[in-house]
Amino acid sequence: MAEEDVKATVATEAPKEAPAATKKKKGKRVVNAGQVHIQATFNNTIISISDKKGQVLTASSAGANGFRGSKKGTAYAAQIAAEKAGEIAKKDYGLNSVDVYVKGIGLGRDSAIRAISSLGIKIDSITDKTPIAHGGVRPKGERKP
């Protein structure tokens, strides 16, 4: 009796159909003009390449390229990081021209800009966004005459 029930339920089940919706493949995003943000500290250099809206396309740093310790803060490490980020942006997104924004006082400031320029990416402008100290906030306690 149990066997007949199993056979009956198997025969009544309809075969499951595959979902009708198929995913379309997204096309490659083409970004002709973008921004390069370089953060150069004494310990590391971080390069982010974004579109004009600020959405990051690719990023690289000296530490991500295998440099460790005090070598991360060198100009050579910044150059390698900028070359890697620039190659990916140019190959994958077709980046042609950029505005460069530099922040920090590290050794990699100039070498990262030169590396991006040597890849054939046109640099439209260079802006220094390094924060400047202004004397700080008022210290705690009474004012001195």
C-alpha cells in the first residue's frame, strides 16, 4: 500500500521549470575623464582613481604592491602603486584625462603624479588638499591678558 502512494505522488508532480528571466551581461563602463586622489603620508601612499562623481574605479597602495615597513613610504613604492592603478583604469575603463588631488606631505607626492603622466593619461589640473594647521582650538582655562 505504501509503495502505491509513493508512485502516485511521484507521477502527479510536474517537472520544475527553469526561471524564464535570464541575466543580461552588463557592458563595460567607459569613463573618459576622472579624478586621481593621492594620499601621501610618511608611512604609505594610497592612490584612488574615480570618475567625476567620485565613485572609485580602482585603488592601489604601496602596501598592496608588496612593500613592507619603511619601504612603503618611499617615492619608488608610490610610483609602482600609481602605475598599477593607472594601468587598470586605462585598460578596463578607457580613462584618458584626470584631475589630480594630492593630500599629505609624504615622499610619494611627485613620483605618483609623474607615473600617471607617463602612462599616457592627460593631467588637466593638480590640486593640493593638504590640511593646514591654523593654531588649533582655544586651550582650556582662563584667558591670559
